[in-house]
Amino acid sequence: MSRSIAALLFVTILAVPAGAWAADAANGKKLAERWCVTCHIVSQQQKSGTTQAPPFSEIAKRPHVDAPMVAFFLMNPHPKMPDMNLSRTEAADLAAYIVSLK
């Protein structure tokens, strides 16, 4: 019985389109506009942030920066960053938005 359930679960996972597992960069932009604009420049339309926090576009252009790395960083923020208590989904969405700015 448990093999049948495992096989069914495996087939179900394979049947889900790849896009369904992807992070939502549009939601990440909304989160950035709500939580990050005080310190970071989060879009081209924003004119100012603080001098102590790099613009998201600069973060995205750094070598070896990818969405999993950014999401991990957001889940364990730097001491200068406030703990925003992001969910894993929110961190992934925000990371997807940041790396989309490359």
C-alpha cells in the first residue's frame, strides 16, 4: 500500500508544471516596495534609499548571486537588516525579483 501511495505522489509531483514551483518575482516586487524601500533602491523608478544599503540592481549584478543564495540570506538577515520574519515563499519571491534586475 505505501509503495502505491509513494508512486502516486511521485507521478503527481511530475505532473505539476515547472512554473507552478517557481517563485513569483511580481509578488517579490510588491514585498520589496512594502518592506525594503526605506533602505534600498528597489526599482528604477525609485530615486533614493540610504547610503548604507546597496540598490537591488547592484546586488543582482554581483558575481555568483542567484535566487537561492539571496533567499537564504533573507531568511538569516545581516545584523544591520531588520528581521522581517519572511516566510520561505516570501523570501523566494523577493529573491526572484532581486535577481530579475540583472
